[in-house]
Amino acid sequence: MALGFGLIGCGAMGRELGLAIKNRVAEARLAAAFDPYRPDAEGFCADSGAALAESLEALLGRKHMQAVIVASPNDLHCEQTVAAARAGKHVFCEKPMALSVADCDRMIAACDQAGVKLMVGHSMRLYPLTRRLLEVARGGELGEPLYAFASYFFTGFRQRDSGVWH
């Protein structure tokens, strides 16, 4: 039986993650999605075939959904992860995990108490280029690092209507 996922946040990153579940993971199915910004929620559900949840509570109350992806604005990650854990759902939370160490601790404690898994999407650290840069920095090939800055340019974001969290 496929693992049922719900999506919280249907903006650019949520859309990418939700469609990856739908199109690339045979062992999973995208059950439902929620976003308070209705155009994103409706557009994503139309494109993905996921059911539209009218609220976070409605999404988390779905019985045949075992996990959620939290891809909402960063300041909502803690509360939504805690709510998902209390509903017995495993959580994949997009980065950053939360905006404070205290909120991260709350998220971890809620998932531990509920007996569900919590994963944070720091995927770039697994990219071959990122791993190679770490090897170079640790190996001393360039001397002792004093400062580093890296940019990753992604052109997949689309224009959104005004009034959203940006």
C-alpha cells in the first residue's frame, strides 16, 4: 500500500515537492493539499489530482494519509509541524526548520511524543558539488577558510498575486 502524503503550502517549493511525490515516488501517493492562498491551492490540486483540503485541520484529519510535507512560510513551520505530529502524521519540513532553537526543540519533542518521524529538507548538502566544496574547505587546498558565501540560482519561481507572504 502506498504511503499517503498531504501537502501544506502549495507555493513554489510545495509545488515542486508535491509533484515529485506524485510523479517520482511509486511507493507514495499525494492525497490532499492545503494552502490558505486559494489560487495556489486550487492550481496545485488541478495540476496534481490531489484533493483540496479546506483547512489545515481538514488536511490533518484525513485517515488514509500518514505523512505531510510542510512547505509553508518559515514562521508557520513550528505550529504546523506540532499540529501534524499531534494528528499522528510523519513530517517532512522544508528548510529552515524553524525560526528559533526553541521552536525546533518544540517540533522535535512533539514528533518524539507522538512517535512520528521528522525530517528537515536540507537537500543541498547532499549535492555532489556541495560535498566537494566541503572536502576542499576541510582539506586545506585553499588555506584556512575565513568566510564563504554561495548562491544557487533557480528560475522556477513564478510571479504571484499581491497580498501573499512575500
